Amino acid sequence: MSKIAITGTGLFTPTHSVSNEALVDSFNAFVQLYNEENASQIRSGELEALAESSAEFIEAASGIKRRYVVDREGILDPQILVPRLPERADDEPGVLCEMSLHAAEEALAKAGRKPGDVDCVIAACSNLERAYPAVAIEVQNALGCGGHAYDMNVACSSATFGIQNAANALQAGAANCVLLVNPEVCTGHLDFRDRDSHFIFGDACTAVVLERSDDAVASERWEILGTRLSTRFSNNIRNNFGFLNRTRPGPAAEGERLFRQQGRKVFKEVVPMVAGLIADHLGQLGLEARDVRRFWLHQANLSMNQLIARRVLGRDADEKEAPVILDEFANTSSAGSVICFHRHRADLASGDLGVLCSFGAGYSAGSVVLRKH
């Protein structure tokens, strides 16, 4: 069977960055306004007063220091606390398409490919901006690619699930060159009025080019030794936004149709699931954790990543073994592990092994074992 390789990656980040300090200033101003406006109900016990936050709390809880966002002004306005993106005409590129084009340009250049070489486009992300037409088909059209294109959503694991789909298509001869894009506007589904989660997400887009290794022209390629996916149903991370919302009578509760999670339960249940997946996958391939030079993990929470790496390795991982981009980007959902791979692989040598792993809502988790050609 032909070996499948990643031959190029690309990254797009919005121009705006928001620090923890700026986010906290905005959030605390909202809290003060809320508590003042509802002072009588708070005194009577009808409502609970909202608590303020701090930059120190955010960093201690998550490891996040700042994040890139598509709109800074709306997020930081205490009266709005929502990113504001003007609606675009149907004949204009959508936000996700525009982000994907920037990331794809870099990935294709690194792979030594032109858009015309691509015959499959997959848009895999948590936060699709519409039901149809597919964002992937829009990207395919904007780039001038041939073949076919489709969208898929497996929350934060979308990129690794997309990589397996791409590898399967290449192995089966259904495609010769696949472009995978992961455009994430995570701030669009985030409740910036929730102290426990308003700091979690940032916006970004990654792109990955995959092809059969024998066909590759890039000087750098990462051969896929194996992929492994796992899912288990859980309501502990949930987002109820969807096209059926309008069919349900009655007003929706504030934040009901946005991201929400039970963080402690997620931590307790996802860590062993992911560590077990990686260990089992390496064993299936006849490898051991000590054989792996780098773990490019999903960037959701620093403590979670550290514990997963510790369980897999049997010891604490150093910064090179399990690099972190969470402090700069926050959680970018499906893009996070790919950003980590994009940023932290140049120092590895031919023959070195790495694991690209994502995990998130569902629960879902994906492991991709790579070897530098």
C-alpha cells in the first residue's frame, strides 16, 4: 500500500489579539453593570450577584495568556460582549472561506502544489457558519480546485478525523491530493458573560496538504504510520445552536445555545480516554512512548495536556516533547493541535516520530502517528 504523507501546513491568525487583562477589564465592567442594575433582586435573594474575574485566575485555570479574535471591539464592549461580523452578500467569500484561503496558500506553497493539483477539499471544524452550501465547496471554487469537497464536524477532533478521511481517500484512489482546512471562529459560540468559560477560545485557521508519499514533491514530508479514532457520548461539553432552534416555542435562556461545559467532569473523563488511546495506538504499531520525539496535543487546557503526557510517558514531558501554543492562541478547537505541529517540528530529523492528537466534545479523540521522511 502507498504511504500517505503530510507535505505542507499553513496557518492564518486574525490581526486582533486580546490579552487576559483586557478581557477581564471588559468582563468586570459587565459584572459591575449587572450587579448595579439588579441590586434590589440581589438584596432580596432573587438573584445571585455575579463575581468578578482576574487575569491571574484565567492563567492559573487554563494556561492561557491571550488569544487572536476576528473582532475585538464587540468582545470588549461590556454592553455587547459578542464579536460583530457584518453579514456578507451571497456572492462574497464567507468568513470561514476567507480564513481558509490564507491558510491554504501557505500550505500549498510548502507542499510545492498549486490549487489545480488538489482534487479533494475537506473543511473540518467545530463552528460552520451555515448549513449549505458547504464551506469546503466554496473554498474549492475560490481556489479553482477540481474533484470534490465536503464539510465535516467532530468538534475539537475535526482535524484528526479529517486527516483519516483524507488518508482513506488517497489510499483508495478517490483523490490524489487533499487539502484539509480547519477554520475556527470559536468566539462566535462563546458566552463572554460566563466567568468560567469566557476566556477559553480564540480564532484561527489551519490547512494541511496530504498526498501519497511517492507522488510528493516537497522537500519535507511526514508519513502517516497510522490513524486511530475514538468516540464516546457525553453531554459534559455541549452547544445547542442549530437550525431547529427556531421551531421551539418560548424564549431561550441566556447562554443556552452557546458553548457550555462541566469542566471538572471533562478533565476527569477525557484525560484517561486520550492517554489510553495514544498508548494503545502506539502499541498497535509496535512502538513505545519513548520512541516518540514529539507530542502535538490539542490545546485546550495546560494541566490536561501535562497530565496526558505524563500518563503516556510515565513521567513529566518537557517543553520540547509536548510543546504549548495555548498561551498565545487559547483553545482554537480543531486548529489547535495542527498549529502546534505547524510551529514545532522544524528541529526534528529524518526518522523522528511524533503524535498529533486531538480531543474534545462528543467525547471524541483522534491520534495520528507521523514519521519524518
